[in-house]
Amino acid sequence: MDVSIAEAEFKLKRGVALVDAATSGYIKVKELQIEGTKGIMNVEAQLASAALSAVNASASIDTRTSATESHRYGHDEQISETHRYEHE
């Protein structure tokens, strides 16, 4: 009878150890997922910041009654318009 009690204790301890190992592994996986998500969020924030800093818009009106509007975007895109007005 002592053998079956010792065997039951051994099986119980082994079961507890297996549950602890599974729980620890699950927690580590979730921590990695959180870190991965943080990394993705940082990259997205950097991309948004870079996109906003790449946009440069300006407008001006000179004394000769002409108006110029210019927009510059990242990747060497530029849109420029000039309108001249004549007085009669």
C-alpha cells in the first residue's frame, strides 16, 4: 500500500510540474506576442511620422497679382500651380 501512495504522490507531482511548464510556456508566448505588437505599433508610428514630415505645403501671393501654390510630397512628388491675374 505504501507503494501505491508513493506512486500517486509521484504522479501528482509530475502532473503539477506539467501544468506549471504549460502555464509558463503560455505566459512566455503571450509576452512575445505583446512585444511583437509593441514593435509593430512603433513601426506604424514611425511611418506615420515620416509621412507627415514629408508633406510640405506652401502658398504665397506677390504684389504683382499672381498667386502660387505648391505642394511637395515624399518620394519626389511635387505639384505646383501659378495663377496670374490682370487688371483692366
